[in-house]
Amino acid sequence: MNIGIVVYSHTGNTRLVAGKLKDALAAGGHRVTMGEVTLAEARVQGSRVVKLAPLPTLSGYDALVLGAPVEAFTLSPVMVKALEGAPSLERARVACLVTQGLAYRWLGGNGALRRMRRLCEAKGATVLGGEIVSWAGGGLDGRIARAVETLVQLIASQKA
Ligand SMILES: Cc1cc2nc3c(=O)[nH]c(=O)nc-3n(C[C@H](O)[C@H](O)[C@H](O)COP(=O)(O)O)c2cc1C
């Protein structure tokens, strides 16, 4: 399959998980392209106003993985803006990845995943599912590995 991974990552956590996912998918024989949502201008601290650089390509893939962090108990405004401004995702099959700093999913991860799903569906995408990785506490490597494994299964179990 031809798989796209597009992430926004401010401090590198989401990028790190996405990189491991890319490696796992490539090891499974898939062609994987990774792109990033980036800012055209540095954000003012605390502000949810963002100015984006042109988005990487979101179309033309058999499956698309979107990844972003939780911010203030919901999806990062950078990914919100990217998805609101994205072209149609009609026929796209999307899996979502969210990373968060706090231990419990209800402290942002669930809400962020829900928001990402709704934004993708509003653009016409079919959302296959999603994973949340919390950075809190020990066992991070195991949590990342399990999330990667689940995402690989989610994507690879779908027919191109
Ligand atoms: C402004 C800001 C707000 C955040 N709010 C939350 C939050 O509400 N809940 C949470 O679990 N983590 C929160 N975090 C932590 C990030 O979600 C977490 O560190 C994430 O893994 C960062 O991903 P990145 O390195 O890809 O940017 C926040 C981080 C920042 C910078």
C-alpha cells in the first residue's frame, strides 16, 4: 500500500511515534511518505491563533495517518487549522494518532481524537480509528510499541 503520514509535532513526541510507525509500515513492505504540518510564523505563547505554511499532500494515498498533540485538553489548534483548511478528503481512509503529556486519556486524548475524527469526516474521509500515546510515567517504549502495532494492523487490514 501507498501510505502517507502527516503530523504536527511541536516538541518531537508525535514525530517520534510517527517515525516508528513509518519504520514498521516500511518493514511490512508498504511505501510510506512522511510529511509535516509546519507554521509560517512562530506562535505567540498561549495563543491559539496559528498561521500555517502550505500543507503537505494529503491525497493520493491508500491510507493516511494524521498525528498531533493534545493542547489544553483538546486537539492542537495547528492540526485543527490544517484540517479545516485542507482540501477534500473524499475517499481518504484515515487513521489518527494523538500524543499527550498527562496520564489519562480523558485529560485531552479522547477529546483530541474525537475532534480529529470529526474534522476528517467533515472533509469526507473515512476514519479507521486512532491511538493515543501518553508520555506520562514509565513504560513509554511499550506504550509506543503497542500504539504502533495497533495502527499498523488498522491500516494494513484495510484493502487498497
Ligand atoms: C500548550 C500545551 C498544552 C498542553 N495541554 C495538554 C493537555 O491538556 N493534556 C495533556 O495530556 N497534555 C498536554 N500537553 C502536553 C502535550 O500534549 C504532549 O507533551 C505531547 O506529547 C507533545 O507532542 P509534540 O512533542 O509532538 O508536540 C500540552 C502541551 C502544551 C505545549
